[in-house]
Amino acid sequence: QRQDEFCNDLIRYLEHDELPASSRRQRKCILREHDYSVIDGILYHIWMPIPSSQDRVFLRLVIPKDLQYQVIKAVHSTALGAHVGIQKVISLIKPRFSWPGMYNMVREFINNCDACQLAKKHTQNTENT
């Protein structure tokens, strides 16, 4: 996480009250400070699946940019995911992990998955015959 700009900015701000030099990055830290927590040097996103239920709070590990693709691939392309759709992949990732733009990244990954596109093409051809 320390190698990732987003994660490192939030960790430094939450642990040491240090803001990055860029005003854009400063705003991100300030706007998101109440949504994140650092525990033992690890950044977590604080998530309440039901906004009115503060007793059901989950800490989701924030995944650095360089590992996000691998998380999606592991969930979607292995026996765990078995090439399921966007909503299913999100439902498997979201309770445990977090990163900005997760939904769009999952959608893009699945829309570009060769195995899924072949299966989709085969299904469409079968339906048209």
C-alpha cells in the first residue's frame, strides 16, 4: 500500500496528519478521511452495507492499484468465480476489498474476458438458430 499513491496519501494523512503537496490529492484525503482507517499500518475502508445500521460496520482491505487486476482475475477466472458476471464478481469482492473505481474496473475486465466473450458469442449463435 505504501507504493500506491492513493493508499500512501491516506495512510500518511490518517497516521501523521501529513497532506500531499498536490491540492487535488489533498482534497481527496480530506474528503475521505472519515471513510478510512489505518490499523497496524494497513489501510482499510470503513463500509456500512446498510447506512442506517452503524452496528454493522465492515473493514475492507484497500487494494493498491498494482494488485487490483489480480484480485478481479482471481475472483472471476478461477473456480471461485467460474467466469460469473459483473454483479456476482462485485458481490464476491466488495465485502472484503475496496478501491476507487472498482465497479468500472470489474465491468471492463469482464467485457474484455476472452472466455466470456466466446461463451456469449456461442450463446447468441445458439439462440439464433
